[in-house]
Amino acid sequence: MSNSATASKPGGAGLLLAVVYVTALFFIWAFVTNLVDPLVKSMMVIYHLSNLEAQLNQFAFFIAYGIMSIPSAWYLSKYGYANSIILGLIGIVAGCLIAFCTAFAHSFVTVLVGLFVAASGITLLQVAANPLIASMGDMKGSSVRLNLSQAFNSMGAYAGGSFGAVFLLKGPLFDKNIVPTQMMKDQGLHFVTNVYLDIAVVFAIFTLAVFLVRNTITAHSPAMPANPESPFKAFSSKWANLGSIGIFLYVGAEVCVISSLLFFLEQTQILNVPSQTAGLIAPYFMLFAMIGRFVGSGLMTFIKATTMLTVVALGATILCLIVIFTYHMAPTPMGGTVNLFGYQTAITTGFIPGFAAVLIGLFNSIMFPTIFTLTLERSSAPASATSGLMCMAICGGGFISIAYGQAVDMFLHNFPVGARSLAFIVPLVCYIYVLWFALAARKAPVHAIEEGVSAGH
């Protein structure tokens, strides 16, 4: 793609069409990502997995960020934005079709391979779509476009979790106090594989639509750098490393909390609801995150980013402590009942840790972009290298979720009732690091975000 072609960037209907298609990508990858959360419960029941084994769903998905970020950046630099988006979508379709093949293979490994392939496609989409949406149109409106795209991302996350709860947790297999039979498990697997087949068909049609407008997207894409920086160059910068650890732990905390919410909320001492009902409540975590994103963006126009990050990290830490310290609390009735998505349940003190866990989403909302920006402003490495390293760090979602699953299995031996509450010590440690990072960043020297930075750490 030539610079002259990029420089022109004609507006009008063509630009609007390109923005619509690229914005839709934010919804798509969030939808697919958050579909994994109810899938964890589904696979655990169908294949009789331990908590650690069930979290392999998240590991297989998020490890793709660590493995595929650099190949994705190389592909983007060589073949451009439109081709990268098309290949990323094809990766999602291929991953969904592999997951569908589980209906014939009857192997949990097939599901894991499908998740990894789909996440590899999403990694390429993220590498391409984030800078692309910012560059489309007047640069003065870049923040508006980014906020709009992030809003669609949050909507996709909520929709994916809710859709998964309805269709992946369908049938008597997930009723309370049920003894699963092989017929129930086969039916549950049938529901899962059909969902992934339907998603593959829908996304294949969307991929074809993107292919037809690829020239329009290319016309509004930024020029590619001649020599893109390797993320490994960022290892020489203290703040690039500290920020990447922050992203690793933040994403890990978010993934392990939201993927465990369904299991946590359905417990007798918490909300005492069926799996599907808990699965419909859990996505409110992302709904709170969307609200927090809009409110936080407004507050950060007159409150320092380091102060905001300190406040939200402290809030998430306190909420984790509430969950942990109520691990032994009996579900004392507080009077009355409440209808939760068609299921009537008594209001008890278990609602306190339950609401605290869901509310963590509100405080998670601005962590990712704030950590990202604070790191870029303090890193001595080139901006593209620092950004690339932080994108690789998203794989923390896989590793921390595994640690959480291991913690639950470990606590179950001595605390069969409060194990899931005590396991919140895993995200607690992550949020404490984010809190420390926010406080440390207040004193660090700041510079403009640019390539070739060498001052500071």
C-alpha cells in the first residue's frame, strides 16, 4: 500500500462503511472471547473435569496472545490491514469448525485446539483493528471512535456471556442436584457443537462481506512502517517490563474472576441458583465494566490517570477481600425472595459476596487502557515495541486462570464450602500489584508517546 493512497483517505460513505465494519470486529472478538466463560462450566460437567482441567479452556484461548502476537504483527506489516482482518476472521471460523468437530471426535482436546485457533485469529484482529480504527477519519475524532469501538467491545462481551449461558448451559444436565447420565452429557455436547457451527456460518458470511469491501478498508488504512519494532526491544526498559507485568496480571485477574463467576454464584451459600441462571447473571460483570469505561473516561478529563488507577485497583482489592473473608459465612435469610431470570431464590447474606464479585467489573473497566497509556508514557523503548510486549502479556489470562483453578482444587480438600471464595486470593494478588504500579507511576518521569525514546527507564 502506498503512502499516497493512504494520505488521501477520502471521506463520505466509503469511510463510514469502513468504520462500521471495523467497529463490528470489536463486538465479534469480545463475543467469542466471553463465550469461553460458560464453556468452562459446560466442559467441566460433560467431561467430568477438575477445576484446574476446566480452566484449560481459558489457557488454550489466551496463550494464543503470547504465541501469535509477533507472527500477527509480521503478517500485518507484510500484507496490510484488510488482508489481516480477513485472515483473522477466517481463523475464528476455522476455530469454531474445529470445536464443532468435537461432535465426532468426542475429545476435550479438540475443543482446546479449536479455542487456540479461534484466539489466534482474534489476536490478528486486535493487532490490526486497534490502530486502524484510530486512524480512520479526522484524528481529532480518534478518541470518539475508540470509545465507540470499546463500547461495542463491552456489548459483545455481555452478549457472548449471555448467549453462552442460554445455549451452552441448556438442558437438564445443568439443573441443580442432578445426577448426570451419559445421555445428558451427549445432549449437552450436541448443544455446544451446534452453537459453534452456527457461529462459524454467521462469521463466514461476515468474512465474505469484509472481503467485498476490502478495497474500501485499505483506502482508509494508515501507512505501514517500513521496519516495525520487535516487542523484545522493550525488555531493555524498566517501565515497559513493569507495565507488561501489570497487563499480564490485570488480564489474568479479570479472566479468572469472570470465568469463575458462574461456579461462584450458583453455590448454595451464595445465590443458590441453577447454572444457567448464574450464567445469565455473570455477564453483568462486563455490563458494569462498560458503565465504568464511560464514567471513567469522563472522570479522567480532570483527574490524573495514576489517581484513577489507584482508586479502581484499591476498589477491586477491597471487593476481593470481602469475598475472601466471607468464605465461612452461613447464608442467613435477609427477608423475602427475588426472581432471577425466572428462578425464585431467597435473599440471604450470600448476596453480599455475590454482588461484590460481580461489582469487580466496574473497577476493572479502565485498568487496561490506563496501564497501557501510563506505560507508554514512561517506557524508554520505542512505542511500538512497548505496545507489542504489552499485547503479548494478554496471555496472562491463560496462566492466572490456571493458577485460580489449582487454588480451588487445593482449598477444596480443607474448605469444601468456601474454597471458591478463598481462591479469590489469586486475583487479589494481581490487583495489589496494579495498585503498587499506580502508586509507583506517580513518581516516574513522563514523556510523549513516540518511537525512538531513550530517556528515563
